Amino acid sequence: FASSGPQTLPAWNKKAGGIKAFYFRDPDNHVLEVLWFPEGKGLPKWHKPGSNLFMGIDHTAIVVGSTEASLHFYRDVLGLQVAGESENYGTEQEHLNNVFGAHLRITAIRAERGPGIEFLEYLAPRDGRPIPSDQRANDLAHWETALVATQSWDGVLKSADHISSSIAPAEVGGRAVNEFMVKDPDGHAVLLQSTTVVTAAR
């Protein structure tokens, strides 16, 4: 368990009330979350009847130091759109995150399709540790979000810190793509994939 136990977010939280959530750890200690959405919350596809316990991946979540700085990168530079916002705190949030006094500003962003990204800005406590500056892509702590672009991301490469040393060809889902990994404002790895020609990394 990463949470103390499954939590139901309180009804006073109009944007998140009724959502049931639970954090647990995979064999490499990465934190995963199971979610259940009540009627009127979550994407419509999570409310379709079916026999499967797990229906898919809704989003990945990253802790950010500044929502504004992250929005500039993911929304203004990469082109994702804000899909929802809430402010979560109280006993349930403390037990969900296993952080005493947890008070979060949460912002969900999405592209046209695929899982979203959720920013978790801890308004309290503000004692979270930054990503180590020497973290490498083969460290167990490494976590990356892959974004597929329909147009060139040359502008991103000029404005973001690089992890990759050069653009690499790859095959994803039977399609030839170009890949390049950058850092967001907090140092989270973002793998950019594009089927278009990318001129240069620098």
C-alpha cells in the first residue's frame, strides 16, 4: 500500500467528491493509482457497462513545483489543453497521499486522445524533494511520459532542457517515428515522438 487504504473524496469537493481512489506500489516501487468515478465525473468511457474490473489508463500524474510553469510548458509550448482543476485537502487526501497536512492544487491536461497528465502541486507541505540532477534514464526512479506529435516539435527542442543527445529513429505501433527526450520545468522526462521530419535538436 502507498495509501493507508482506499479513500472516497468528500462531497464538499464539488469537482472531485465521490471519486474513489487508492495508491499502491509496483515491484519497482513506482506508485500506481486505482480510480472509480461516480456518475458525472470522469470520461464517458469509464461509465460504459462491462465485466472487466480495469477499464484502461485515465492519466499519469506528476508532482510540480509551479502549476503556472508547468502549464506554460505543456499547454503553451506542447499544445495540450486544460481539462479540469480542483483543490484537494482534508483527512481523505492525507490518507490517499500518505502525507500529513496534504493540500493539493490539481490540474488535468489532455490532448485530443489518449491518457491525460495531472499536475499535483502541493500547497502544503512544501518540503518535497526535487528530482536528483544526476538521475539517468536507466535508473529505477526514472519515469517518462510519451507524447506523440502530429507536427514538428522543433520549437520544443529549442526551449527545453535535453536528455537525449540526438534525435533517434524508432518504430511505434508499426509506424516509423523520430524520438527525442527532454525535461519539463521540474525535471520530469518527456519523450517526444513525431512522424514528421525534425531538422535539428539544437
